[in-house]
Amino acid sequence: MSTLAVRPRGFSLVELLVSVVIGLLAVMFATKLMIDGEQSKSSSVGGSDAMQNGMLALFSMQNDAAQAGWGLNDDLVNGCNTAFTDRQGYVLAGATRDGVAITPLAPAVIASGAQSDTVTFYAGTGLAGVGSARLNKNYDGGATIEVDAVAPFGFQQGDAIVVAPEPAGSGCVVAQISAAPAASILQIASAPAYRFNTGNLNATYIGGMARVFNLGPAAKLSFHTWSVRNGMLQLRATDLAGASAQAQPVVGNVVALKAQYGFDTRAGNAFQPKAGLQVGRWSSLMIDADGDGSIGDAGDWQRIAALRIAVIARSAVAERPAPGATTCTATTAPVTVFGTAVPAGVAAAAVDVPLAVTNDTASWTCYRYRVFDTIVPIRNAGWRP
């Protein structure tokens, strides 16, 4: 009787090793697919974040720019070097006139920065939007202003006003009516309820040669200053509680804000503002737009026909370097804005914008960026009285 050799059941060592290798290869490929998918997802989500933040930031400023200059578009006020005091801490934007520091009232004031600009928009809410009272007597100080109407139409207690010389030349002052107008008198007494008053204009005006402009209720006075700090778009405003002295965050992951004036540079009789303003030159800085030899005088501010605004937003999450690399390549070069020549025939004034954010733990090259820009006509400049 013969016996048959019984083969042991199971896998040999070689078979086990082959199985392990195949399994490791499968895991490696699956891992790579997952990593690639996550990177693609991160890029897509990051781009979506940048788009959402940029559009929101630009929309907010575009609304301000569209209203800018309401109530301030009279030639006596637009560009006037203005004294302004606010108990809540809002400060007017600074500029220069032939190298001398001023604080002009104008639809928009741009403070140009190396990476990001600060843009300020001014607008009143008075229904008339024009001056309707002239000083009847000399003003040499004190808390009362005598005007040429017994009960000035449209002026109410609590309204913000601007006193401007006529003709233009010397400075303007912002104050607030502290009592119901009566007997040709506008009161500007100092009290906690009247945030823009010191009880004195600290200026002198000649009767019959100064005018009072009504900017509407002080609580709705729309003086807004937009800026970017540490990747955050911020706002200071006279009509937002707690935002007058200290800028408040509005939109995150905004790297830079850039703006340019669009000046009407037509000379002589060719400049007809009542027929509409035209952009002839873009500039990040104030220029001698009216050709009178002075840079930053009232005539130059009154030549601003439009603003060009750009917002640069980035993805919320930094991407990682590629396998084996030490640096990110999501973005490899700074961004250029305002490179398009618009309107037709007007030369572009391109601006290169650095993208690094102060105190950021990741390199700027690890983020993806989107640029949003628009041109907003300063319509109230064309609708001057």
C-alpha cells in the first residue's frame, strides 16, 4: 500500500511577500489620489474664498463711491481745507496742497501706500444737498451764527453743517446745529449730544461773504475711510457705532486696496463740467489737473471725474509646497493692477502690488489671489449746483 505525500495548506513566504507588495502599491496609489484630490479641492475652495471676499469688499466700497460728494459738490466746499472735530474720534483724511498739509472735503481722498492705499469717501444726507443760508453778520467767534433767513429752510436741530467762505479761498469748518433755528440764528453750542461742536468755529467770516451748507442729520453723516491691515479690510466711519476712532474689520483675506483718481484735464473753454466730466488721466497721486500751477488746490479736487478701485483677495488656506520642494508655487509673481487702458484713448497707469502680509506664518507664494477692479464715476461732481 503506497502513501501519498500531503502538501501543507496556506501561502508560501514568496506569495505573502508578493501580496504585501501589491497591497502597498495599492495603498500608495490610493494615497496619491487622495492627496491630489485634496490639493485640487483646496485650490478650488481657496479660489472661491478669494472671489467671495474680493467681491464683497469691492461691492462695499463701490456703494460708497457712488454716493460720494453728495452735499459737498458746490465749488465753495469741494476741495476746501476743512477744520473738523469729533468727540467720537473720527479724523479727516490728510492730503497736501503745494507741499502743505491740509484736510480737504472732497468726494474721495486717496492716501497712497507702498502695498495698500487708504481711501476715504465723504457724503452728506441733506435732502437739498446745497447751501441755503448766507451769513448776515460777521462771525468772530462764539456759539451763534446769524444768517439771512429768519427760519432757514431745511435746517434742523442736530444737522451737520459746513461753513464756507464766499468766494472760496480760506478754510471751511464743520459744526452741528444744537437748537432749533430761530430769529435768524443757528446755534452751535458745545454739549455731549453734539459731537462735532466745540462751541466755537475757531475761524472768522465776513457777513455776506460766507455760506452755510446743510449736510443732513449728523447721525447719518457718511464719512467713511477704507484701509487694509494684516490681511483685513477695515472701515472707520462717522455713522457706525464704535467705528469712528478705531477701524473695524469688514472682510478677511484682503491683501491690498489700490485706488486712482480719474482727472478731467481739459484746458480752457474745453472744460465744461456742467456738460459732464471726462477722464483724461489716471493717477494715484494728486496732480495739477486744472493747470494753474498749484498741486492740490480746490480746482484740482473739482476735476476728479471718476475713481478706479482694485481689491486683491487671497485664498483662506495656504497651500503646501509640492513633494520634494521647499517653496510654494501657487503664486510666483506680484500682481499688477490698472494695466488696462480705459476709457479708450486714456493711458493706463499700471501699479505693481506686493502680496506679503505682515506677521503671516506662510509665504505669500503659498496663496492664490484674485483681483477685482472697477471704475466708479463721481456722479455728484458732475451734478454740482
